[in-house]
Amino acid sequence: MHYAVPALLAQTHQLKAFYTDIHGEHPWLKWLNQDNSLAPKPLKRLLGRQLPEDVPKSLVRDQPLTTLGALALNRLPGIHLDPEQVLLQRAQREKFGGATALYTNFVNNDLQTIEAAKAQGLFCIHELIIGADVGRIMLEERQRFPGIEPDRESESIVEAGIQRDQEKWARVDRILVPSQYCLESSIALGADPAKLWLVPYGIQEEWLHLPAQPEPGRVLFVGQVGLRKGNHYLAEATRILQTRGFAGEVRVVGPHLVDTKNHLFAGPTYIGQVPRSLIYEEFYKADVFVLPTLADSFGLVHLEALACGVPVITTPHCGSVVRDGVEGFIVPIRDAKALAERIERLVSDRQLRQQMSENAKQRARDFTWHHYRERLLQAVTVPDTEVVHHVS
């Protein structure tokens, strides 16, 4: 969220310390960033991190040398250094900067940190940043399509991760989730409903003022290209449409986690990664936006499309903002046929597309940064506390 959480906490004088791995505003890092054409992409992203003005640098506790060193050494065979763990250990040593509450969104390493915070008497808030059942879903999908993506996790590793989440949920005082899907999947895996707070994300208001210039038949996907986002089902839907004489174009924008030359992904036009400064053009020229994701947290790309008046077709696993039949359509996961039918209907029925476009624009107004601030501050406000925030 581009440092939204620490910024909001700082604005309301609730931020005591902000622990992060690295930001790009150290003078020597700015110098390094002047010519990073040869730098690997992960390093470019790190160097591009800019702290918001609302966060005083005196509250920021990062570890640039450790992070950059680990990034370099981890490229060597047989070496795995975890700067995240070092950061959390530092927070514990420093007694969380003297705060009385902890906000964390780490995925794997923060159980011991939460235990240390609770032992110190801190009120603990954990933000869930993806659906809790993502491990099981992706394990099943990689078994369906072997060899398309690396088998990163075995069943035992996935189940151990779920157990770790359950232990984490049992210890924290509050669990923030960004969507109804995340809320329901967490409850299904044992989270206490009384601890769950639904806090949808938001977008900057300027998205609402972009000119809409949709090109009929231009179908857009934006995101990482891989199995989790359902790109293989979008490709199958594209091929179905092509057999029906569909004259439009399915454009896929984003970095590739898979080989798009594989026949499984044949059909769409793959644009690759587009600079953030140019992504607006993709949205306001789109006729329909599609995100057939298998497991997600909250689709910020949904909001960006809606703000540009683009109807959205997505799945229940990331479709809580889009209402079926109002701003777009919700289709089951792994259903390429339903996906193709909904695309075809929206593109061919211009009156329906226009109505959904108007609904989309209006819906986006309920999910701006202003609304996100209100929801977040209500969720994290604890009487007489100052919050230490960790972000990966």
C-alpha cells in the first residue's frame, strides 16, 4: 500500500517506530539509484521506495546494508540469508521502540515476534495480506498442471504454514482482512470471527478523474502472469472466443512467472511489464477488465478499472468489491467457458456495458484513500496506545 499504514498512523500521532528492510532515501542509496540500468529488478524496486512525507525519518528503523548484502549473497548457490528475520529480532531487542501496540503484516516469521510483544504487554494487530488457503489452492493447481511453475512447496510445508497462521491468529488481539474472501477463508481455517476486522483497501482519488476512452472489444488483464492469477484459464477463454469469431483483443499486462510461449497460455497478447506511469492508459482504453484469480487478497486492479468506468469480470476469490450483475460479473474459479461467455456478453451488449460502466465509476467512489483511512483507523485504534508498525 505504498507505506499507507505507517503514514496514517503517523498522521494521527499513533506511530512510535516503523521497522522496514530498506527505503531509497538514504543519500548514498539515492546516489546508487542515479544509474541503476544494470541493477537487477529486485534491487531497482528496493531503491525506488520513497517514504511518505508524513512519516518522520526519526521513526524509521531500517537495515539497508543487511538487506542489500542478503540480496547479493542469496544469488550464490547454497546461500539463503533472511533479512526479515534479522529485522524482527532487532525490533524485539529494542522492545518495539517503546510502543504499546504492534501492527505487523509479515507472512512467515512473525510468530516469535508476536509472542515477544504479548509478553511485553503490547496489543497485537496482524494484517492478512492474502487468502489463508492460498497454499492449498496452489498445491492443487500445480498438481493439475505439472512443470508449469516450480513446485516450491510440498503438502507438509503448506500445512505447516496454515498451522503457523492458526497459532498466530490465536495470539493476536485483532486480525485485519481486506476482503470477504479473506475473512471467510480465515474463519474456515479456524480464525476467531470476533477478532476479524474487514478493512478494504483504497485508491487515490485522481483515478476517478481519468478520461475514459474505451476501445470496443479490448479486454485487459493487469498483474503477475501465472497459475495463481488464472492466466491459463483466461488463455483458454480467449481461444474459445476466437473459435466464435471474436474480433477483440485480450491484452495481458504484467511480469511473467511462466513461459507464455507454452501452449497452455496461447491466445492473448502478452504486453509484458508496463511502467506505472503508463499503466493508466491501459485502463482507460479498456472495454472490459478480467482477473480470473484462484486466490488473492484484494484486487486493487479492480478499483483502478472501476474508477475508469471499466466493468470487471472476476472470481469469488477476489471479487468482494465487484457485485455480480452490477459493476461486472463474478464467475467460478477455473471456469474458462463462463469467463468467455461473460466477456462476449459485455462486449456485444453495449447498453449493458454502458450501465455497468456507470455503476463501476460510482462504486469506486466508495473505496478511495479517504475511505480506507477511516476504516483502517477505526480498526487499529486502541485507547492510549502508540503503534509500532512492521512492513515486509
